Amino acid sequence: MTTPTKSHTALFITVSVLFGGNYMWAHFALQSFSALEVAWGRTVLAAATLAIVLLVTKDHYPRGKEIWIKLNIAAVLFNTVSFVGMATAVSRITTVQVSIWNALVPLVTLGFVLVFIPEENPTWRRVTGLSMGFLGALFIAHPWSGLGDFDAFGTLAIMVGTTSYAAGLVYARRNFANVKETPTSIAAGQMLCASIHFTLILPWFVTFTTDASSISLISMLILGVVGTGITLSLIH
């Protein structure tokens, strides 16, 4: 018998697999592109994908100055900072290290919730669940087999990206919980803002790669369209 719980579980597993694969695609993309170029390509492709989703579903971008100000802030936290942090980290430290730091997102989010959303006091069950999730991530990453060489800049990059993403979750909870726009509309608007941010920044750091490998180009395409754009539409 199909139940909503089973449907949600299947969706959660699907999204987890798609998001988890982003580290692999980013790794391959970084073989030909810089971290900022990967972040830019991922964001622009995702924004274009979500724009197509809006067109197909006959939805529209959010309307109103206030909502777009909030979307720009959310884009900085969720995308502009976290995407560059993740791409930079993948280019400098091992996947094991990236996985461990990224697994801290729920715990860092909990810290922001305690400070900024005091009405949502975490129960001992939630804290226990988050802690078990982190321990599970450690078990999968098995850092005892070796973390690889320590890179301070790469570690700092993933820590900043993780913290920014966690802050974005709390910001979104406080500012988008009761908006009239659809979740997909919000996601599309946010990615559009992020793509504009990166497009303004990129010319100052671009390396103008002209000999990108096929695997890097395909990985960039999958990272942006599937790993980010389609995954965001599934979440929402």
C-alpha cells in the first residue's frame, strides 16, 4: 500500500542521492574549471532549468520589491557563499573531509535555530536524531582510514560554506514560510539572483578556459541541471 510517508521517504532518498552526487560532479568539473567558474556554471544552469520548470507549469517568478530583496539575501547564503565554499573545498581537500564538514549542516542549523528561532525549541529526540545523523556520516566517511593532508584554506572554505548554508535554512524559515508564491517560484527567483551575483563577480576572476575536457563539461551540465535545478524542483 502506498502511503504519503513512503512517498516522502522515496523522495528523500532520491534527493539525497542527487545532492550527494554533486561532490563527484564538482570534482570532475574542477579538472578544467576554477572553483568560481564551477559555481557560476552550476548556478546559471540551475536558474535556466528552473525557468523552464516555471514555463512548463505555467508558474511565475515572485512579484514585489520586498520579496526580491529577501531572495537576494537567501541567494548569498544558500548559493553565492556556499557554492564557492564547496567548490573550493573539493579542489583542495579530500572527499572524506568535505563529507564530514558538510554533515555538520544540521547541527550548525540547530545552533542558529536556538539563537534566531527560540520558539522552535529542539526536543531531546531531535537533538539525538541530529547527533546520530552526524555519527552516521562519520561512519560512512570512516575518517579513521585517513583524512589526507590537512589544507587550512580548503577546510576554512567548506566550514564557511556549511555555516552559510545553515544560516540560509534559518533565514528561509523566518522569511519564506508564509509567502504567497509557490516554493518552486521562490527557488527559481533565488537561483536567478545567485546567477546574477556570480555573473557580476566572475569577470574579475575568470580564467577563460578554452580546452575543457568532455568529462568536465558533462559533469558541469549534470551538476547544474540535475544536481541543482531538478533537485531543487523536487524538494519544493
